[in-house]
Amino acid sequence: MLIYDRIRMLCKEKGVTVTGTEMELGFARGSLCKIDKNKPSMERLQKLADYFKVEADWLVGASEYRTKREMLQHFDDITDIPALRSEIFRLERGSQIPVLGEVAAGQPIFAEEKYIGYEDISEKMAKSGTFFGLKIKGDSMSPRISEGDTVIVRQQEDAESGDVVIVLINGETATCKRLMKYAEGITLLSFNPTYEPMTFSNKEILEKPVKIIGKVVENRQKY
């Protein structure tokens, strides 16, 4: 579904017209029908999201959840990890995000993370999604990401091939890896060549399950 399709649907639900929405938000007449072609700014998307009381990620098709409440309810259903469940979505601290305990960059480790502090992010970043920090344990992602570094993670359930992601395996182990997507499944790669790739078929992704819980958008080195 295109952004404009979602906007028309939201307008219908709200009982307003697309043109009326443009006038209300101070947009140029006819601009919303061209929104997919013109690649709107995050500021414009956030303005629309706030107007319709939905998440910007849902508006652009990056998330299936309209609201943070829907995301939290779903997260409660798919995992029993206390810190991930309670801290990622509840914290409303402006430009500060929670840093959870260690995540493996090597073999996956048990993901019962402990909340260990805060990291500052820009207001612009804070408005673009839901973020959390994770401290890296292990050397499989070195030299790009080293043990002790803190990665800033944008919460999302999918990513592009080549992205560095945090993946939850079997509902209890989390790991940081580079994602490669194929028709038959996915492979999780380390930057350190001494580590073997982790490959999962589409069937294994569903059955284990293997779930992307976020994309690494920044690495903050320990030194």
C-alpha cells in the first residue's frame, strides 16, 4: 500500500477530505496525491502522522502497527524478555533512550537484558521512530563494531539486505549481525571472517522463530 493510499484511508476514517487535510496542515494543494513520487521529508511525514494519530513508520509501510500501543501489545505476545518488553516502549524521555544489557556479536546469548543506562539521540532521530541501545559482547562484528561498543537500534521488524540488525532467535537469544535476504531464507553474517554465517530457511524463520527486532543505525565506540 502506498503512502497516499494510507492517507486516503485515514481521511475517510477521520471524516475529512485530502484537500481539507492539505489546507489544515499548510501543504500545497494537490501535494498529497504526489507524496509517493516526491519522497516527503520526515518532518512532513511526522506532521501527517501526528494529525492522524498514527506512527510515521506505519504511514510509510515500514511497520504494520498504527500506534505504539499496538506495537507493545504485539511485543508482549512474541517475547517474554522483561527489559525489552518494558523499557523500549514505555520510556518517554525526549532525546534519551534506554540502554539495555549486552547483546552478542559472536554466538547468540540469552537475551534477558538488564537495563543499564541512557544514551542521548537527536530530537530529529527521536521523532523518526522508537529507539533503544544495546551494549555489544563479543568480537564477531569487529573491527566495525567492537566488544563494549553501544549500538543505537531503531525498533522495526524488517530490514533491507545488507543492513546490520538485532535478531531474536527462539524467543530467547539475541544477536547482532549483517542481514542478507534470499528467496529461500536469510543469512546472518559477521564482519569478522573467523565466524561462520548463520543461515535460516523460510520454514526455520517461522518455526524457531527468527525475528528481526531492530536495525542498527549508529555505533558508539567505548573509547
